Amino acid sequence: MSPSHIDWLEQFYAAPNGLAWSHISDGTEPAAVAEVLRPWLKLLSDDSNTGPVILPFVRAGVVTGWYAVARNPDHTDELRDLLMAWFGFTRLSRFEATTAAMSDPLAAILRNAFRGVVFRFSGADATANHRIGSDLIALAHLLSRKPHSTAVTKRPIGIIRGEFDRALLLRDETNASILLDELKGIGRLSDENLRYLEVRFRAGLGLWPQIAHDHWLIRTLSDLLLPPQVLSDLIEALYRTHLDSIEEAGDLDALMGAFSQHISGRYPRLFASRRGIRTERVVKAFLIYEYGQALPNQKIISELAELLPQADREQSLFGTICRPAPTAATAVDYAAEADVAFDDNQFDRAFEFYLAGPAAPKSLGRAILCASFIDTAEVTARLATYLSGAAAIEEQLSPNLKLKFDALMGRHTEPAAGDVAVAPPPSSTAGDWLSWARDLRQGIRLPLPADASITWAASAVLQDPKASLEFADSIGVLSSDVSLARQAVPIVYAAFIDDLSMVTSAKPIAINLCMIIAVEEGLSKVDLALLYQIAVDLIASGMSTAEYVSLIDIVIEVEQRVASYSHLAWALDMAEAFAVAAAPSDAARGARDQFFHLVVAKAQTFAHRLRLDERQTFRTLARDYGVDATSLGPLTDISVQGDGEILPDLSGKTIGIYTLVEAAGVRAKAELETMFPGVIVSVNGDLVATERLTNLATSADYFVFAWRSSSHAAYYCIKDAMKGRDLILPQGKGTASILRAVIEAVQ
């Protein structure tokens, strides 16, 4: 045994534990205790084994409970799932994750040794503990035969980054944190790239104030040539935090003042170039910035105004900004204005002024430098046109400038080759997406640019039904390229899928994204959650029979592969999503029923592990699907309650549930009030911080935040009102996920 292990084992096997380490080391512990202890000590002594640490607690020579901890904190969820799969709640009268506040000295010893969550569990009586001990002996022997890894293989950065982006799309902070740590652990990322990931992590989770108030982070990053996504995240965080409320009030003078005080005055270099970003708040920020110049550039303002939704252009505040008062009719010295902007690192402005003025070697050279910084296809095309009209002056450029221009052209032009489809010219805003999709069909498998969702015009594809269908059909080939699919799926989802208002032309794209996710091997919980999210978006948008049946077929195929107790909440949430929404036809209802019957059939194999809330959910779903609950056998038998399902008395307690999925909130309320007589359950779905929401978060004994279905304004309101108390965070939107999270919290 490693000396480092002996140090904490000597502390663990001392009072209040009824067994001393000295008795273990000299072999004089009771035989019944040795039988359940020795296999786990043997596993612990094998440093190549990555299995958990599970040790008994002894009173009067008898084992009365156990403590368990993962050797690697990242494997805590796996340990919880393992214990639940091995025992189920029916075998345990107590199973809980300990915290520092519990003042459990034995748990504290293990927590300090392994830096992870420590679980403690036991049976209802000596007989139950004897059965648990026998099962743990079998588990230890099984883990001892598990093949050891001879080397740790680090996954490719692209695969990890794809999963990281998927987790952020789902606001899954737990998995995103794990994946971020994995990216950091690779050791191949620079300090700048690690900072970029931290910004993306906060922005992806909607933690905008954490970015906006981190002055030195923004100040440091603003001096760098930022990737467009990072630039977009920083400016959006600043806008949301400092300008959203002022814009809503419609006070232009206050907006300009706050913009200067909090944003442009502090971080002027963020506005060197928009670099093709189309994110609404970023476009607004650059509009305000240009409007505030002594000589606003009308072309820049016009181009930015075209990127805003029509409703924003028509409102009085941005209507004024988009149509500034004409300046005095004085001659403009374009070269001088361009040089001032260039020297101030205002490259968008400098480029426009250089192209508006007469061609000269200096202006051409600086225009090339501006275009290299801006680095978009549109600017490259305009520069090429400008240079074609000044061939004589172009010859005077230095070799270095010519190389820069050639490199720029190489990045943003694509030569025609035979019958290969050529991307539309820069004037066609759908060109980037369609060009990439057509390349896929031609066997040219290029990764999507990481910033495609914010720099390429997805709206142009969605507004053209033919283009949308072509794009949907083309991305289907991603199902045969796992690594490219991992990278592309979150980017395509972010660009084309809006869970609040999915447009009709996006449905074929969404269905093909589901298909691409479904065919991947080794589906993770993040993958399943993303599949669920897209499915819910599709169901809410309304589908034809063909679309509905296609989606059901995909979900059935996935359930066939992943059906297990650990994924039961996903299956139940999916069945509920189909049940609460109208099916378009009898054929669609038949397909929906087929999926539910598959979930029932698969669950029969682990029915003995089901908890009361899961059996109750099956009863509710049986009514939804018109099935006699008694025909489902043990899946719906709520009269039988195992020892581990003795629920605490919550009479007089209050449970608050925040969710934007009304049906799930209503169902969860009904189920919880049935399971916990006397409990008060209140459901809230306010989109922003309200007094009612604040009062509920303040007064609730338990507060459920269904974070995959909620707005972030509400999140901050709730966190402030909770004053340090922990939120209950379900792993999904549906009733089953909410119930599972509450049960685990109160037990």
C-alpha cells in the first residue's frame, strides 16, 4: 500500500469509526469485516486501477454503512451512476452526497484525500447491509478484472472542442467545465487561446456580467487580434450589461453617454474592425460607434443598418442612428480622414475612406493592410476590384504588400474546376454556407470556420427555400465523417436553429442534424441532450407527417442503442415531449406510440431499479398514450416502495420550480404534491427578473432551476435571492428530469 494512502487510512480507521487501522494492518479485524474490506483495499493498492474507493464503516464489530469516492473527481458522476445501477434505490435506505457543512469527519478525510464528492450509503437493517456487502465484494472482484490502460491517449483537440461547444449550446455548465479542463490539460494551447476559451465558456453559459466587469481581461484581450467569436462575445457582454436597459428606454443621449463611458472610452481597440460579425448587439455597437464619430462614414452606417432587423431600423432610437443628419456640404479630404483612422487603428473606417479617395501608392498599401486585418471575403473582393482599376500604381507596391494581397486572395477566393459548383460571388450573402455545403457533396471535407455562425448569413439560406433544402441535403454526408460532424454540428445548430421560433425552412436542416447526431458512436449525455433539444424545437414548430415520422424513426434508433437505466430520464422526457404536443396525423400518432412502447419494453429489463418518481412518470405517460397503466406491470406499481424510497416529510415546505416549459412545470408540480403530501409547489416562468420570481426564490426551501429552458436574466435574479443556497439543476427540460433532480436533492 502506498504510504500516501496509509496516511489517510490511519485517520479514516480511527474514532468515530469502530475499526482501528492497527487491527487491519496486523490482520486482527473481525472476519465478517475483513471479507468486505480486503477486496477494496487490494483495489486501492493497485495504482494502475482507476476504480472508486469504497470503504465500510464499522460499529461494534459490524459493518453498518459505507463511504465511496472516485479517485478522479471528474469521475464522480460515473461513480454515482455505478452505485445506482449496482443497487438501485430499493436496496438502500440512505444514499447521499456529503458536503463540508455536514461535519462528517470520515467524509472530510476522503474529500481531502481525493478532492471529490464523497457518498455515504447503507441499508435499512443488518440483513440489508449484509446483502449490500456481498454485492460490493462482487463489484470489487469485477473491477479488479477490468483491463488496465497502459497509456492515456489524449483525444484530438477538435473532438473535445466540438463536445465543448455542444455543452455550451445546452447551457450544460458541468460538462462544459469538464471539457474545458480537458482542453487545458492537453498542454498545447497558448495563454491567449486559454483566455479565449474562458471567454467562450462564460458567454456560452450566458454569464455576461462576469465578462463585462472583468476589466483587465477585456483590456488585455482588446490589444490582441481577436478571433471574431471572441470579439463578438466581449462586445455583446458589454452591450448586454451596460446598454440593454438604456436601449429599451429609448433615450439616445443616455445611450451615447453610457456607450462612451463604459465601452468605447475604455476599450477603443475593440472597434478596430467588425470583421464581418453579424451578431445583432455587435452590429448595434458598431453603429453607435460610427454615429459618434466627428465625420460618420455613410457607407459603413448603411451597411450596418442593413444587418439590423427591420423592427430595429424602424424604432426611433436606431432609426435616428441609421439616418444621421446630413453634414455640411464641405469637401472631404478622404486621404487625410483615412490616415487619421488608420493611425487610430480604426481599420473599417480607414478602408472605406481609402477606397473613396484617389488611388496612390500609400493609400493602396494601407488599404491592403486594412483588408488583411478585416479579413473577410467581401472586403477582399472590393479590394481586388479597386486594385484592378489602378494597375499602374499596383506595380509600385512593395513585394511584402503584394505577398499580403496574394495571401488575402488565397484565403477568400475559390477557383472554378470542371463541373464543380462555384460559390456565389460575394454579393450573394448565402454564398459561404452553400459553398461549404456543395464542397461536402463533392467530397471536399473542410472544417467549418469556428466563427461561421456569426459571420456567415444563415438568414440568406433560410429565406430561400431551395437554398435551404440544398443545404440540408448536403450536410447529410456529415453522418459518414464523425470528426467533422463533431466540429460542424454545434456551429450549424447555433446558426440555423432557434428554439423559440424555428422557421419552416430550417426544419429539414434540424432533422438532418438529428440524424447526424444519432449515427455517431458512443453517444454521450451531452449528445442525447442536444438531440432532445432539437427534437423539442421541431415539435414546437409543428411538423408534417413525413417530418414527424422521420424524427420518430431517428429517436427510436437511438433508444434501441442507448436504452439503460442511466438514460431513462432522457427517454421519459422525450416520450413526454411527443405526448404533450399534437401529432399531425394517425400515422404520426402510431409512430409516437411505437416509441413509447419501445421505452416500456426496454425499461422492463431494469424495472427493479425504478424509483417512485420514475414509476409515477410511467403512470402519467400511460394515460397520455391511452395505455392501461396496470398492463405495464412493475413499471407503474407505486404501491410497492423499497427501503431506499422512504421519502422525507416535506409538509409545510416550499419547492419553487422555474421553467419556460409550462407543461413540464405543471406535471412536476402535480407529481411532487402527490409524492410529498403537504408540500407547497410553485411554478414560475417569468422571462425577466420580477418581484414575484425574487420572492419565490427567497422563500422556497428548495428551488429547481430548469436551466436548459430558462432565460439568464431570471438566473441572476434567482441566484441573488438564494443568497448562497444551492439551486437544484435538472439535466433536462422534462418532468422526469425535474423529478429526478428533486428526489436526489431531498434525499
